[in-house]
Amino acid sequence: MAQKRNGVRHRGGGVPGADAGVAAVSQSRIGNWALAGGLALLTVLVVLLDDTTGDDLRVVPLLVVVPALASVYCSLRQTIWVAVWITTVVVGFRVGADGTFWDFVFGIGFAVLACALGVAACAARIRHGTEMARLRSAAVALQRQILRPLPLATGDIFADGLYEPMEEDRFVGGDIYEVVESPYGTRVIIGDVQGKGLAAIGAGFAAIAAFREAAIREPTLTGVVDALEDAVVRHNVFSAQTGEAERFVTALVLGFDEGGRVAAVNCGHLPPLLLHDGRASAVTLHRTYVPLGLAGLSQETRTTESFDFPPGATLLAVTDGVTEARDAAGAFYPLDERIGAWARHGPRELLDALHADLEDFSGGVRRDDIAALALRRAPAGSGRPAVSSDAVPGVTALQDPVPGVAVPRDATDAGEGERRTAAV
């Protein structure tokens, strides 16, 4: 199944760009012709300068620093070429220069040593960069393989998503989402684990695993949330035993059925936005409870709220990586102000527009994971959403289309498989 780089959307399979990311470490940032031309020009300038200064100041030996500079920006092969060229120029200069035999030996030895160190530094940089790229790719692959591929369709909704891990240095965030079709309707979660790194991913996976089981088992949405709370608490106990910090999870848990309303339990998460009839508005949730893992600090009992979700409407749920994206001046991304321009878009078009606008607003600088779910209720009596036969290569169109959405047949079949399993 297809994927796009940096999580514009992913649908399973390998990590997009993982092999390319590893290969890019060893690639040069400078073209061969540009490097050759620049090196030739630099050599000519240094030799002319050396002739101008005469015996008072010899400049040619200073060329030995060039391989060190090349090791930062060039490939290993290019760095070797540069080292050989500089060594040849310095040796030629020494052969024609005055001086004792030992001046010649030490001059040549220093040039060879400096060039060899430049090549070794380049090799070490590439080796370290490759190891780091593979580690980041492995962590992101683990997260992406466990998060459900999107888009997918259930008997109640069509769901599409946007997901971008931060992938900077050693940090991999803990944004999570899941969509499960159960005997009690479709249950959805979107959340954000406190902190970053592999420990945060572990807490997120614990919450997702508990949600997948509880969403099918528990008849009430509060029962699902209670199971999530227990799972995060158990994970924190284990983390404390292994020396890891305890973490909490902000989460929005939604329940969809054949009616026109959505049940919701908000555990410290951002409320969703409702897009309908060309208008966008924030969903009013009167109660926001403590995040998952912190229920012991509160005397409140989590309860369910509900709100209208008419046929053809789209519900957008995001993590704080969207709302806390910043521009060059440090201003936060104004999601509420901009979402109205895309109120008539289908789920995929909405997420694509949001992603493009975020990239433009932040200049491509990502400070946190970004996750967003676009959920559309199918029009009454329309059955499952459909996919255009040319929307995804190799995917056959389904019946009963929903305007503005596209669903791969494999995603729909997966939903059918889940419902049959749940029924058993």
C-alpha cells in the first residue's frame, strides 16, 4: 500500500524514506562538477597568492585543510579525490621549493597525514550518520506499523488521517490514534503521550493495545476509558520498576453509532472541530477530565457527553502538534481561524490542505509530532464510502459512494473482518 514521506498519510508497509534516509547520509551536498571547478579555482588562487608572497609566506601548504572541509559536505569518494588532489599539489610544490631534505620529508608527511585524517573524518561522519538514521527509522517504523493504516471505513464513519513523527535527533513522539469497529458502534481515540522518546512510544502502545481490546469488549464508552486508565497506570508501575519516568496520556475518546449523535469522553485533550454545510465550529464539551494515568489525583468520575454529528459532516480531531506549531515570529498556528476555508472539503482534501498550510506557516520546522483525524459520517442509507478506481493504484471502486472521500477496498475488507470477529 502506498505511503508518502513524512507522514502526509501512511498505509502500512515499510517506512517511507527509511532506506532513502540512510542513503542520504553518504551522499554529497555538492555536485562533482561544482566540486571539481571549485577545487581547481581554489588551487589556482592559492598558487598565485603563494607566488605573490614569495619566500616570506608560503601559502600552498595551507591547502591541507581542504580535505577536512570536504569531509563535512562531500561523499567519501569525493573526499578521497580531494585528498589525492591536494596531496599531489603540495608534493609538487615541495619538489620545486628550496629547503633541506628533512623540510621536504616533514612537509610531505604532514600533507599526507592531514589528508588522511580528512578522509577518516568523512568515513566516521558517514558511519555515525548511517547508524543514527537507522535507529530513527527503526523507531519510526515500529510506531507506524502499530498505528492503524488509514484511510478506512466502518459501518458508521469514514476515517482518514495525517501523521508526522518529529524524527529529529533521538526524539520520536508519542501521538496515537485508533479506529475500532465493535458491536456497540465505532470507537475512536486520538491522544498524545507526555514527553518524547521510546519510553513515550511504549506508553502510547500500551494505551492503543488496551483500547483495541476494550473498544470491542466494553458496552459503554466510560468502560473503555476506565480500561485505558488501568492500562496506563499498569504501564507506569512497570516503568517505575525499570527506572523510567511515569507518563500520562491526553486522549479524546469518541463513540459513533447509527444515530445522529457522537458520544465523547475528553481526558485532557483538545476538543474536536465540526465541519458541516460550509461552516466550521468547535465542539463544545462541558467536561474535561484529567489525562489517562492521573485519575487517582482527581475525585471526579468520568462521564460521557454527546453532540450532534449530522450525515455528511466531518469531525476533525488533532493533537497539540498542530495547534502549537509556530511561525518564524513565534506565533501559534491559528487553526480555528483557518479551518473555515476548508469546511466543504472531503476528509482527504481537508487533511492535505491542513498539512500544506502547516508547512507553509511553520516553514517546515516541526517541534512536535503532528496527528489529525478527519471523520465523516456517511449520508443516511448510503452504506459504505467508496473509492474511485483511479484514486489509489490497483484499487477497485466500491458501491454507494460518499462525496469527497476515497476508501481502499483493503481497508473496507479489514473493517468487515473486524466486525465479523466481534460478532463471533
